[in-house]
Amino acid sequence: MYLNRLLVMSINMVNLIFSKIIRRISSYYQKCEFQRLNKIYRQKMGFFGEGSNIDSKAFIKSPLNKLFLGNNVFIEDYSTLECTTDTSAIHIGDRSIIRSFARLTSAQGKIKIGSDCSVNAYTTLFGNGDLTIGNWVRIATHVVINPGNHLYDDIDTPIDLQPLTNKGVVIEDDVWVGAGVIILEGCTIGKGSVIGAGTVVTKSVEPYSVVVGVPGKVIKKRGEAKKNTEQSKTISKYIKSNPVNHEDLKHTKSNYIV
């Protein structure tokens, strides 16, 4: 009985030691692979800024000279950067992050993302017609932004063979795009706007708009509450500095008695 217990303990100890060795080897290999790949990126990419990292399991489906990363950019595992033509390119600004499973496909155009932006998981950004994103833009999960579209007027020709329109999309600074949003070609999202979850944006949006629905509609403007509060304060201040003379008020009222 004692020998059996000792044997089981010994086997467990060996398994534990073996597991630790495997984990250390795996960790060392991943670190070496990460360093090797980032050295290649630094040498061959269009630009690879200081402190930037592309995780070893990210998918780079592009000639490296088509990719331009600023400083401290992070591309997480299982995200995809893809340039498919000679004229396409992807530019990502300083301190921006592309989360796991996000996909950037420049197609027949360019994707330009500013500084301090985030593109979250399962979001797809296309570049046909050019997609330009400003600074401090938050893009939530499951968003699709498509700056191009298929024509479909000719019923005798498969839609896939008909021409494309590439009007582009522009998202200005400090915009928050909620989960599941779709933004279609030709739209400009004005500075400081908020696009609510599930919205389909089919036309341009003025700065500081809050947009919801299918199709998207402006329900209010950011800053209105603050503006109304400031107006109320101004009115209150005026009333306090100009008190009402009740005798004059009575006299004024009497002039209107019929």
C-alpha cells in the first residue's frame, strides 16, 4: 500500500516537473519567434515605430512595405492585416491597438487610422475607396465599415461582375462607434459623434451628433445639456443682478386691465 502511494506521488511529481519544462520551452520559443518576427518587421515594413509589437499569431497577408505602424502600436494575436493590390496600404498611428480577430482589408484603397485609436474584436474595416479614421476613435466589436459598394442595376449580369463604386468613408476625431454598427460608403462621421449599437449609417453625420437606428438618425447633439445649463446660469445671474420692482410691476399690469 505504501509503495503504491509512493509510486503515484512520484509519477505526479514527474508529470509536474515535465509540464513546467514544456511550458518554459514553449514560452522561450514564443519569445524567440516574437523577437524574430518583429526584427523582420522593423527591417522590411514601410515603417515600424519604436515600441510597436505584432503578436506572433497575427495574420499578415500583405507585402510588408505596404504596412506603416507608428510608435507603440499593438497588433494582437489572430488579427489580420491585408493589402491586396499594388496601390493599397494600411497606416496605423501612434498608440493605437488592433484587438484579436479584428480584420483590416485595404482592398483597392488605403486604410488610415490615427493615433490613440482602438479597433475591437471581430470588427472588419475595408479600404476600397479609402477609409480615413482620425485620432481618439473607439470602434467596438462586430463593426463593419465599407467605403465601397456594388452596382446592381443590370439584371442580366451577376452582381459580382458589375462595377464597384468607391466613395470612401471618413471618421473624424474623438468618435465612438458602438457594437454592431455598419457604416456605408460616402459617409463622413463628424468630430465627437457617438454612433449607437446596431446603427446602420447611410449618410454623413454632423459633429457631436448622437445617432441610432436603421437607418441611422440623429436623436440629439452632445453638449446640449451643458449649453442649456450655462444658459440657465446666465439667466439666473441676470435676474439676481436686476431685481424686479414690484410697484412698477403693479403699475405695468394695471395698464393692461380692460
